[in-house]
Amino acid sequence: MRLILTSVLALVIATAVGLGVTWVTATRGVNIGTLTIGAWKARPRTGSSDIDPYARASVARSGELPVGTGDGIAFTATTDDSKRPLDGRCDVVVSGVTPAARFWTLTLYDPKGQLVANGMNRYGFTSQEIVRGSDGAFELRITSRARAGNWLPTGGLDRYMLMLRLYDTPVGVATRTQRDAPMPTIATVGCP
């Protein structure tokens, strides 16, 4: 009888641990094949047939259609370059250049992946509409208060994430460093 109870208890514990680990990897993902450059992270294989099972479960759970490998790559950032979480009450500056791409978009999302509601109906910028300097670099301010120039409103929410999608780009699975793909910097320049 004791052997049966011990076996049942072991099976219950193993099932709970297995389900817990599966839930965590499906909701938060894992770093298998993750490309990290500064604060930006991408999973180049997510849009290919080489997708790992954890990423496949995450995509199935979210219902999002990943950018196909032949089409481009999507980078996300939830922190600035100093690893400080992106806070909608703070002033954040995204500046620099992007890797070579025919077209790109930079979009602001809440932590659940939804567009951030704001009175300006402004959710992001594209490579065709952002104002650049003579050297091709740009500076984008992300704040709760209106700013001149390239500005995205946060609506004052606590946390948000940025997504930079590069279309028709050589950046992908073989990319490893900032030299291979010069990503814009993300800096928190002030908080109330």
C-alpha cells in the first residue's frame, strides 16, 4: 500500500512540475535561438520551419503571425540598454540607426501585446515617415507628454514594449553582434 501511495504521489508531483514548466515556456518563452543586441531581442527561427517547440507553443497561444524568415525579422525590447524596464511615466529616447532593410516599423505595445490607446491615435513610426538627421540617424522620444519631432505617447502606463520589424533585410539567423546589425539605442532620460 505504501508503494502505491508513494508512486501516486510521485506521479502527481511529476505532472504538476511538467505542466508548470510547459505553462511557463508557453507564456514567457525560452531563450533557445534568441538573438540579443543591446536591449533588443529576436527569435529569427520563429518565422521558419526550424521553429523550436516552445516558440511554436508560444505562437499558438498568442495567435500572432510571426514575420517569415524570408520576409524579415522582429525585434522586441522591454528594457532600456541599462536593463531598466520601459516605464510609460518616464521619458525614453530611442536613437541611432537601424540595420539595412527595405522597410521597417517601430511600434509601441502594452505588456499584453495590444496597441497603447492614446488620443493621438499614434502607435508607431515607419522608416518612410520618421524624421532623420543628415547622417541618417533618428531620435524618437517616447513619453506621456507631447514633444516636438518624432514622439510616441505612452498614455502613462506602467510598462510597455517596443517592437522593431525589419522587412527585406539581411539580418537573421547568422547575425550575432551590433556590428552585424547596428540597432538603435534605448535610454531612459528622466522619470518623475
